Amino acid sequence: MTKILLIRHGQSTFNAHYEATGQDPGHFDARLTELGHRQAKDAGKRLEGEEVDLVITSPLSRAIQTGLNIFGHRDIPFHITCRHRERVESSGDVGRSPRELKQDFPHLEFDHLDDPWWHHDPEARGLFAIEPYELFQKRVAHFREWLKTHAGQSIAVVGHATFFHALTGQWLQNCEVLPWSPTA
């Protein structure tokens, strides 16, 4: 039986600034705050006894950092995929090149990612292009189907609030864990 745990990343620098001001701070590929690191370590303690065969994380640094804080001390393979990246709606949802990610996380694989791997429109005005909702919905549906190909595994998926809301109908708090099934 497949068991999936959806885990939202810990507090990011974007989250902290936006919650305080309501303004986009221009934090591209926002990283975890100290609180975000503590939230992830606490989640790791809560999940210590959980069997997990595979950690799937988005390439956004806050998700990778969260996954490593929770599961990095365990002998579990990590798979980085942009299939469940956050919908680009703000600066924090714009990623970094696979080469830059590899510099920060040298023990993980990024060579399979396109550059850019996030939604990008070279014709867009401004610092980033908002991902059209129709494309986002298709990506959510594809991710659900892709997860079905991992039958029989216990999987932790580390990702993002808007994506998980589109997938499940629930808003997850930072480092909240939601058991979920792709057939639900």
C-alpha cells in the first residue's frame, strides 16, 4: 500500500517578510529562516518513527532545506522534481539554476532539471511571469497521476502551500504534515 505524507516547507524569509508587511520582499528562491529550520527539525522529531522509502522535494531551496532538516540524517533517497513546485505568483516562487542549486546542495542531483525549471515567460514584463492558472491545474493533475506510479512505497513529499491546496483542498501551515492518497 502506498503511503504519502505531504509536508509544507518551514517558514521562509519570504513568508516572514510578507506576514509582517503584506509586501513581496523580492526574495527569489527564498530560504528558510531560523524559525523555519526549527520547525523542520521539530517535524523531524515528530516523524522519527515514520517509515519513509523516498523523499520527493521541489527544487525551491526552502523545500530542500526542510526535507534535509527532517530526513537528512536518515538513509533515504531524495528525488528533486519540479512537478510540484510552487505556482509562480511572487518572487519567492522563482527558482535558481540547477548549477546554483548543486553548489548549495552538492550531495543531491539536479542535472535532470531544465534551466529554468520554474514557470518562465521571456516575453513577460517585470521580474517574473505569473504561472497561468490553467497550466498550474494541469501540473497538479499530472503530479497526482505521477505519484500513482510509486505504488507500494512510503513517500514524503516536501512542497508548498498553494500547490498542496490545489491538490488536496487544504491549506497547510509551515511544516504541517498531511497523510494523503493520490486516489482520494
